[in-house]
Amino acid sequence: MAEQIVTNNEQELVAGKAEATDNESSAPPEKGDLANRLTRIILVIAALYFVWYLISDRLTPITDQARVRGFVIPIVPEVSGQISRIHVGGDKPVKKGEVLFEIDPSDYQLAVEKAKAALEQAGQDVGASTANVASAKAVLEKAKANLQTIQENADRVFALEKQGIISTAQADETRGAVTQAELEIANAQAAYEQAQQQLGAAGEENPAIQSALSQLSEARLQLARTKVLAPSDGVVSYAKVNVGYYAAAGAKIMTFIATDIAWIEASYRENNLGNIKPGDAVDIVLDSAPGKIFPGQVKSVGYGVSFDKTQPGELSTPEKPKGWMRDPQRFIVVISFVDDSVRGYLREGGQADVITYTSDNLVLNGIGKFYMRLTSIFTYVN
């Protein structure tokens, strides 16, 4: 009986070992196998990325070292005086020719009156009045302006006549108006020449008359300069002056940023430049416009940078390495925008990301466009 119990126990022990062996064989793979597979996948991805980086760095180079540039113009008055009126404040958009500020014109108006009196006196001294000359000159200029207006309208009328939209009789009326305007110019020209002859023996060639005319022109020019105008469409970015401030000729009063012309200056590593050439297509992502991509075009590639800081007569100082790898040299690539959709997002010095497509490779260009799309989205969190 005891032997039978022992035998049963041995059988149960053997069965337990067999069951444990079966459980071990059916157990899931160890964590080490999963880690090995992940490592291999990561290494493959890293290798593919490295290969793509080497190729794209030459055919679709990318840089995040790019900035929006425009013309920054210091507003400097050409005459001196107290500011009597300010028309714009800081960061206000203005149009070309709009008055930015005015300098008290009193002294300059007085100078014009004095110059007029001097010219009249010079005319009397040579035996004639300059008033007739000035009047005849004004009539002549008015007649010329009138002819120009009539001629521009006549060109449109004649074009409609050729297309059969208006009748020949209507066009003949316009031809008569042009002829009449030409006759008015001829009469005004004759009157002006007669007034010049009456001015004196030497006419306007008289030195006294020439001197007085020059002084009057100078006085009028100085008076006109008391109104400081915007040189183009743009923004007054710096204007910390007020009425009563004495503006000295040649001293900066405001900073003006032109908005009618803007471009991108992209800083590319030297080994990116091998295939970049003028005319290459470009995609631009502006930090000021997250989620948007703007098309551009390469206009020029820089051919030099400043690196030698030695003065004439001094010996050159070799550059010291800053690490075990030398820093790459960068060159400026100038890029223009190809449409006006970017207007409103441009700010002088604004940062941008740029990719240049130097070939028609569909794969690399497609990857580059996808990368720029991601970049434009990530700009939201910059």
C-alpha cells in the first residue's frame, strides 16, 4: 500500500514538471526581444533619416535662419525749426506723400516774400517788370496741362472709334478740341517769349535777374521742405517727439519702414549652396503667420562674408576652433515673394523658415513640402 502511494506521488510530480514545461514553452516572448526589435526599427529610421538628410541638404536645403527685410529709412528734416504739427504717431501706417510732421514755416514764408521783392527790384533795375514774365509762364504751363488732359481723353476716344463703338462725327469733335488746345499753347508760348524780351536788353540772362530768380527758387524749396512727407507706403515705427520740439536739419526725428517692398534674407550653410541658383522655387513659413506657407523665388546668392577683423598694418589673427568640429560658414541668399498674399504679415526683422527646391525631384520635393507644412503648424506654439 505504501509503495502504491509513493508511486502515485512520483507520477503526480512528473506530471507537474511536464505541465510546468508546457507552460514555459507557451509563455509570451521576453521583454528583451521586444526591446531588440524596437532598437532595430529605430536604427533603420535613423539610417533612413541620415540618408535623406545628406541628399536633401543638397537638393532641398532648409534653414530656419531667415528674416524679413525691408527698407528702413531715417526721417531727417532738411530744414531746422520747431515742430508745429505732428500728423502721425508710432506704428501708424501711412501712404506715400502723406505729411508726417510740419516745421514752423514762418521764417521760410518771410524768406519767400523777400526773394519776390528782390526779383521785382531786379526787374525794375533792368527796365521791365517780372510780373508779366511770371504770368505768361503760368498761362503757358496751364495750356500744356490742359492739352495733356485733352490728349489722354482723345486717345481713349480714338480707340473707341477704331472699334466702331462711337461715330466719326463724335471723334471729329475730339480732334477739334485737341487742335484748339495746341493753338492755345502756341499763343501762350508767344506771349511768354514776348514778356521775356520786354524784361530788358539781356532778358533773363541778366545776372541780377538770374541771381534773384535763384534766391526765390531756393526760398520756395526751403518752404516746401517744412512739410516732411512719407517717402513711400510704410509705417512710422519710432516717433518720440512732440509739438514744440526743435528739429535740427540732418538730425533723425522718426524711423520709417517701407512696406511696398520686402524680401527674405536666408542664411544658408556653405555646403547648402552647391545647387541653389537664381530662379529656384522657395516655400516660406513666417512666424507672424502660423499655418500659412508663402511661395518665393531665389533672386541672388551671396558671394562673400566679412570675417577678417584686423586693421590695416596689423597681422592677421587665425581663428581659434570652438570645438572638435568647426562651425559652418553661412552665406546670405536673397529671396523675393512671388505674390501679394503675404502683405499684412511682413514685419522688418521677422523670423522665417525657408526651403529651396533646386530640382524637379518629386520624392524629395514632396517630403520637403510635407516638412514645411508641419513647420507651419508647429509655428503656432513657438
